[in-house]
Amino acid sequence: MTDSKRYVRPYGDTTGDGMIQTSFTLPIPFGPKADGAAQQLANKMGMDPAMVVHSHPIGDDFTFFVVYGSVKHLVDLDEVKVVEREYPLLSPAEVNTTLKKVLRRKLVVVGGCIGTDAHTVGIDAILNIKGFAGEKGLEYYRELKVVNLGAQVSVPELVRRARTEKADAVLISQVVTQRDAHILNTQEMSAAFREAMGDRRPLLVAGGPRFDPLMAGELGVDRVFSRGTTPGEVASYLVHAMQEKKGVAA
């Protein structure tokens, strides 16, 4: 990669001008002093010049800001570490055809929100037939059997149901992140499956808006999906994982 493509700077009005927009809230009553405080913070963040283009009171003692300004920082694309998708995106028909050929039975998926997490919007978006982002959920796929356990599922119950259903894959969703609850709950879940089933455990997949896909090893799971993941991406990954498990070329 040439230097001109390796290093990039934010683009606002003209190429390479370094202009960015950011928003934040300060515990200061709305007014000129609040705007000055926001500009000072933006300057300390490396924005120079910085312009407070919007401010709005939030109650009596807080103010929300939008700040626009220039930064001198460069992004080194060679230093960017992400999880690249290593499998093709398949249509529902392709998922069904491939699973029928590879497994010769339905792939069983058990999913739910573990711990005290009662936010099912994420797991429902992936599992329920109505789906997300214009895509049908996994319940729509003919060659998938989906068991959605819903919210606040205990880890022992998840393990028990996975064994009872002979699950090929377990999908868990975590939205609550206070005190790293999403990390601790997922680590507890993966440890429980290793203890109960060893190498015979199902594929473990974790998802949630605050997960980093690079955390799979730390969490003890096979895959991590973050915000914006669609049912089609998950279905395609399950096909890919089953093909690898069976030693079948994609």
C-alpha cells in the first residue's frame, strides 16, 4: 500500500482538511460559559480550530453540544485491526441447499439473552421471522430449527436446553454492559459449555452493540457479532462453520 493510500485524514469540505464533527454532554447549565467549556474540551481533544455549532440544555444542569473542527491526526490503515468476513454472503435458498447437502438434517440453533439482560431486540432481530434490515430472520430458513428462549435465561438453563435440543449452535445476545456484565456473562456461558460438553459443545456465537469482534478468544466463543449484523450474515457464518466442521469445501 502506497503512503497516499496508507495514511488518510478526515474529509469535511475539501480533501485532507481534517474536519470532524463530534457530540457530547457536559454537566454545566446552558449558556455562554457552557459553550466556552465545550470549546476548551474540543481544543484539548486536538480540534483546532473548534466551533460549537449547536448547544441545547438538558434539564437545568446539563448541556448537549455538537462541535465541528479540524484535527491533525492521520489514520494509519496498516495499523487497523479488524475481523474480516472470510466467508461469502449466501441467499436463504443457498443456505438451505448447502445445509441440506452438508448436514442432511436441519441445523439446530438455540438462542437467548443470558443473565439479567431483558433486552431481546437484538436476538429477536436475528432469530424471529420478521428479521432486520429487510432480511428475514433465521426462523424463515427451511433447513434451520430455531429455539428462541427469550430474555433473562440462566446459563445452566441455556446449557440444558442446548443439550436437550442437540443444538449445533448457541446464539446469545447481550445489551446490558454496566460493569462489563456482557463480558462476564459470556465468559461464564462459554466456560459452562466447556465444562458440561467439552469438545462436543455446540458452536458458540455472541452478539451485542458493545462487543468487539476481536474479543472471541477472550470470551471463549467461536464468533462475535457487533452492531448492524443482519440475519443473513449470521446464517452464512453458520453454513461456513458447519462446512469447516465437516471438512467440506465451500
